[in-house]
Amino acid sequence: MNFIKNNLANAFTLANLLSGTIGVINLITGNYQITALCIIISLILDFFDGFIARAMKSNSNLGAQLDSLADMVSFGVLPGITMYKALDPFGAQFLGAELPFELKYLGLFITLFSCLRLAIFNLDEDQTYYFKGLNTPSNTILIFGLYYAFLETEAFSFLFENQLLLLILTAISSWILIAPIRMIAMKFKSKQIKDNYPKIALAIGAILILIIFKTVGIPLVIIYYIIISVLFRKQLV
């Protein structure tokens, strides 16, 4: 029983890694709906591995390392490959000029900065009730959500038909992962409503956005999350 208790959370973490890996493979081969499903599964598993570890008091250094390594694939490699795919049609040209390299590889900067963000998070003891910078799962939802909405509904076509805008998005996505901006974390420091206004505003707004915009609303929720976090930044302590 002790073995199960000590390793159940790690099993969820490894399942997250498996799901993320399958998602990356299907993204490369063009099965975007399978990738979307894998992201959802990874998000659920990523939430429950920490929840189970706290509930069963089985937190460990091994679990912390596994969590970051799994997230690096599910929420680091995957968004980078998404941008790689989005930039692929533009080849080695930028605004009509020939480049000595394929433009799509610049999309992998999102993966590099995701790795940096996870490493910083592991060393920062302040990020208990808030995040510094956009967390990697949210960044993945933003990048893949935009691309998925474009493929499914042709929304955001202005973005995916313009290589310059995609590169700007890549730069913003990479920067905001490590930006010194406090972001809302869904962990409750107290049960008083006044201490949880940011989380309440986030939850209500996110639900309304998804109801109104459906698939297109998925990346919009993350944009809303960033805006709300900035507006309530002084309350995030």
C-alpha cells in the first residue's frame, strides 16, 4: 500500500508525459483533433498529480522533477511544434527575402523559453499563490488554441497568413513565459471572498467567453486571463 501511496501521483505525471508525447506525434502528422484531446488529458492529469500528492502527503523531490519533465513535453515541446507547423508554409523566405534557414525553426523558441520558465519556477519559492509569467499549460492553450481555431473555423486567418505576425506572436509568447508579471494561480490562500476577487472574475469571464465564442473562445480565455492578472496584480501576493 505504501508503494501505491508514494507513487500514485508519479503515475499520473507519467501519464501526462505519455499523453503529451502522443499529442506531439499527432500534431506532426496532422491529426489536430487527437492533439487537442491529448492536451485536455494532460491538463487534467497535471492538475490531479499535484492534488493527489498533497492529499496523500506523498510530495517528493522525485515527483517535482518528474512534473517539470512531463510538462516540458506536454506544455513545452508541443506549443513549439505548433508554431513550427504554423510557420512551415513560409519556407525560407521572409517578406520576399531569401533566408539561409527555414523560418519554421524560429517557432521552437517557444520550447526553449518554456524550458527556461519551468527551471525558473522550480527555483522560485515565491510562486505559491501566484505565478510569475504565464504558466506553460496556459501558453500551450493559447498557441495551440489559436492554431486549432484557425484550422477548424478559419478564425484568426489574419494571423496565420502573415509570417511577420506569427513571429511577433512567437516573441511575445516566449517573453511572457519569463516576464516578471504576476499571474493568477487557482490556489486559495483564504476563504474570504475579498481575497479571491481575481479568481472569481477569471472564472466568470472565462465561462462567458467559452459560452459565447465556443472553439474560438479557447485562446481568448488565456488573453482574458493575462488581462485580468495585470488588472489585479496588486492583489496577487
